[in-house]
Amino acid sequence: MSSKEKRLKVLLFDNDDFSDYTSYFARGLSKYVEVILYCFSDESPKITGAVNQKGIKFVYINKRLPKGHSSIKGIVRVFILFFILLDALLRTKYDIVHIQDYLPAFFLFIPILKLRKKRICWTIHDLDIFSLWTRLFASGINGRLQILFRKIVTQPSFTGKYVDRIFVHSLSHKQKLIAKNIDQRKIHVIRQLDYQYLLEITKNNLSSCDFELENNSVLFFGNVAPWKGIDKLVEAARIVKNKIGPIFHLVIAGKPYPGFDGKQFFENIDNEDKKFIKIINRYIFSSEIPALVGKSSFLVLPYNHEFQYSSSGVIPLSYTFAKPVIVSNVPSLSEYVEHGKTGLIFEEKDSKQLANCIIDLIKNNSKCLEMGQFAHQKLVREMSLDVCCKVIIDIYNGLVK
């Protein structure tokens, strides 16, 4: 870009639970365009290093929204968000609007944006989040009302039809959108981003960890949920222990998914299991992740088919720290893995096959390290912040021109 060429202005909207991703994404975009970031967290820009970048203007939405969760607060939250969006979309100078996932009330402004000839981009992280909500909250009138309210205030079908470009994180998700009659020409696959900013935390001596990991630790990281396959993982861990003895440790680190009581997954773990299974049942802070992942031998994602509509950042997280992964053959996961090179793929819900994969990497340390190096190389080629942002910048430019 020449010094005289005008830089695009992108109005980027964050969403709950995606603030780290959006802030890091803004950091990457700011190298090429001006970014106005409406952020739900004032911590995420600090964690991801976005706050130190020129070319990003921050507007912190969270300071104007009610704290906590309830039906009344949900309604008030959407009401306030409507006026925040109204002010941003009508008073700010920008070329492109880019939203994350199911942003409440945004669909109301699509006709106005179309009349003003503003281009709209949409990143979908979870293709069918409502199916997950249904399994968790559909019991009782209150649960059904929450799902209905969520659909009404987001209108995903309307948004999908009228936005200019849609970004998803896997080819399988693109195919599912096409099956829903979304124009395939507007759908682009952009891989999950790397977690280089967590390596910077380590480099700057800002990492901390109040728990110790044993040698040969196998890590499950993330929210505990019915579709994460933890029951099969525990079964596999018992098989591994019976075959090779207690020379390995399974670490399950993460809190239950919001609205879900994860106790049922842990109540059958007896004192004998606890000799080789460590449970860290709480939220893991960003400053703790480098030590947790860095001290693990590899990560395992035993998710089942119910996860096929969602995407996971755990694989690029593992690759960032040069750790291979073991994943089930759920398409949105397995397409990130080169079997036998960057990780291993097993048949979902097959605890015996999963156990054999764990044993393979535990007993072959040199193979595990080599696969970790290949995994990191794949990350640099396909998932690095700059690689992904360059693709999106080209799409932005094509829209504006």
C-alpha cells in the first residue's frame, strides 16, 4: 500500500466469549487497515497485545451493560446494545462492518447498512449454537423461552442471507451452510488463529501456574460439556493405566459449560483413578495456559458428533506450543490434523482406540516431539495471525472495490 492510498476502516464488533479472539484478530488487521473495535472485555486487548497496536480505536461495550445473567438482565442487555449499535453504525466513519457470531439486535440494522452501501462480514464460530442451548436449557418453560428469545434477537437465517461475506473455521461448516441454501460464493474458510500472544506472556515473564504437572501428562483443556466425550476419555485412561501402568497422568482442566453441571462426569472417578487423573475444575486464566500446555506431552479432544457444528481453538493452541493432538474423527476437528504427522485421529466414542493412540505417543517420546514440530509448522503455514488476516484483507478489498 502506498503512502497516498487510503486505508480501509473496519468497524469490528466483539461478542461474549470471543473477546480474546476478536482483540487478537484486530491486532492482526491493524497492520493493514484502521480498526474501530467494540469490545466486550477491557482485559482481552491487554492479554492479546492489541492495546499496544497503532491503528485500533477501542470502545468498551462491557462498561455500559448490566453485570450477571438473568432473564430480565438479558432483555435489558439487548435493549442497551441496540442503542450502542445504533450510535456506532450511524455516527462512525467506516467502510466495512465485521461482527462475531450471533450479535444480538444487529440484524435490525442490516437494511440500513444495505441502503448506505456498507459491506457486512460475519464470522460464525459455532454453526448451530442453538442446538447446544437446547440440550442444556430446553427443560421447562424458562429454558424454552431463553432459546426463543435468543433466536428472536439474533435472527441467524436473516443475517446469513443478507450479509456480504461469511467466515467459518472449517470446510465441513461451509458445506453445512451451503446445505442450508446460503450462497456458497459468500462463504470463506478461515482457520482458527494461532495463540502467539500466549508465548509473549511467557517471554515477558507474565505467566503463572499454581499447579504442578507430572511427566507424561495428557491434557484435556476447555469447558466440560456433554459433547466433549470426557466419559470416553476417562474410560480410555483406565485402559492405558491397566496396559502400561501409572507412568502417565491425565489432566482435565476447565470448568463446566455455562448451564451444565459437570459433576456427573466426575462422580464415578474413585480414589484409585485419582492416582493418575487430575481434575482442575475451574476457569483457567490466560496467564496459566502457557505453563499448563507447555508442560503437557500432548492434548486430547475426544469430542463426539454433537460438536460437529462448533469449532475448537484447542488445536491451534496445542500447535502454538508445538504439541501434537489426538482428536476424534468429527469433521470440524479432524480436518485440522494430518494423521500420523501433526496428531492422531480415532473413531469417536471408541475408548479402546483412543487408549491405543495415547499409548502410542506416551511410549514414543521422540515421535511425539517430532509430531509437535510438524504441528507448529502447519500452524505457521495455515493458522498464523498474519496469514489469516492477509486473506481477509483481500476479501475486504474485493468487497469495497
